[in-house]
Amino acid sequence: MPTLKPIKNIEKLRHLSKADVHIHSLHSDGRPTIKEILDYVEEKTDLNVIAITDHDTMDGAFEAEKLMRKKKYRFELILGEEVSSKEGHILSLFLKEPIKPGMSARETIEEVHRQGGVAIAAHPFEHLRYQLSDGLTMDGVGLKTLLKEKASWNGIEIVNATPTLRDENLWAAFVNRTMIHKAETGSSDAHIVEAIGKGYTLFEGKTAADFRHALAHHQTQAMNARWNLYAFTRYAFFFFPVWLRLLFFTLVHGRPKKKVDNVDVPKEFNIEDKNRF
């Protein structure tokens, strides 16, 4: 049986659109202002839907909503938040009000659903190897919580465009396709504007409502875009001082407890080949 290869420019074959639903601003740990994000998406990308998902705050999302009322942008906005649960980060979309951090994953997901939103496991296998000064974590929820809350997830982020998460993306795709079977999303997890759209989700339609419909019916596809040298360099310069701060606090306070996630992915598994597993 021949190996199936991903179709290039698949979005041109049908009426497919692109969504990047994991973007950070200066309202949490990102660099750009909300206006810079909106203008960049408008002028430099072909995204149809975006979400502002700052860590544990919706201030940026609400600001974006106000700006989009004043100026007619060609894309649509989803109000969101990346919530720090006790077990790890949960990408929460279509929210009406902020969700407090520090609850269990189950409580967080229940609150997302109470608001009529959707809960996506963000970078589920990321594990920060350094200590954060404020005691928070950048971890994903991990294998145990993915399986424990299997029935409640609305989606799994299997493509996170952060350059260091290649293996973690592979693990997320394999676990989802073999055990969890939820809709798959791709996002940039952008902290600088140049990263926006480096990971994205393909869906049929054009609007945020169409994206949500596709998510509910498992009709999404997670995609990666190429990093150019300029964007990669800007990304490296942004994170270098962050890494130095993390290193300092790790030396002072010690490494965080290691999260054990043993995922034995077959060598032939390909994240872009959805038909083999």
C-alpha cells in the first residue's frame, strides 16, 4: 500500500478558511498590542478567524472586540482565554467572561461549557523545564488528564507552531487519533506578530460560527506554515531574555517536578497523514 502524502494548498481545493485561535498580547506575556495584532492579521495574513487568548485574562480579547467595532476588519474575532488549570493550560474559546485560574481541569472545562464555550487542550504534552517566578506553569495537561477528561474536550491542539514543540505535537496527534478522537486544531501560540498564522486550523466556511460548527463535527485540519529566517530571528530575540529569567529562578528555586508522559509513537506515524491511524 503506497504511503499517502499531504496535499499541498489543500485550502484551494474546497471553500476552506484559516483560523489561528491561540494568540497572546501584552495583556499577558506577549509583546504586541491588540491594535498591532489586528492590523498584522489584516495586512499580512490570509486568516479568516482569530482568537485573542491571553493567560488568565480576557482584557485583550475585550479590547480587540471594541477595536473591531470601530474599524471594519475582514476577519472575525473569537473571545478567548488560555486558562491555567491545576493540571495545565486549557484553551477556552467563545467565552463571555473570564475564568479564574487554579481550578482543576474538570472544573475549568465545566465553567467553559457553562458559558457556552469550547475547551481545547493546549500544547498538551509541553512541560516547562524551568521555574517560573510567579509559581505558575506553562505546562499542557498531559496524558493522564487528556484521558481522564476524554469525554469533555471539544478539541486537541496537535499543531502548536512554537519551534521547540515538534515532538510534543507528534505525541498529541498520536494520542488523539488512537485514543481520544476529538477535533484537531493548529495554532501559532504567537507572542510576537511575526508568529501569527505559523500554525492554523483549516475549516469549511468563513466565519467564527463556521469554525465552531466544523470543530463540533470533527471537520478541521491542523496545519503548519513555514518559518522564515526573519520571523525565527525575531522569535529568538523575544524569548532569549525570558529564558534568562527562567534560568535564574530555576537556579534559585530548583527545577519543577518532572511530569512523566510516556508516549511510544511508531516510527511510521506521520502527523500529516490522517488516514494511517
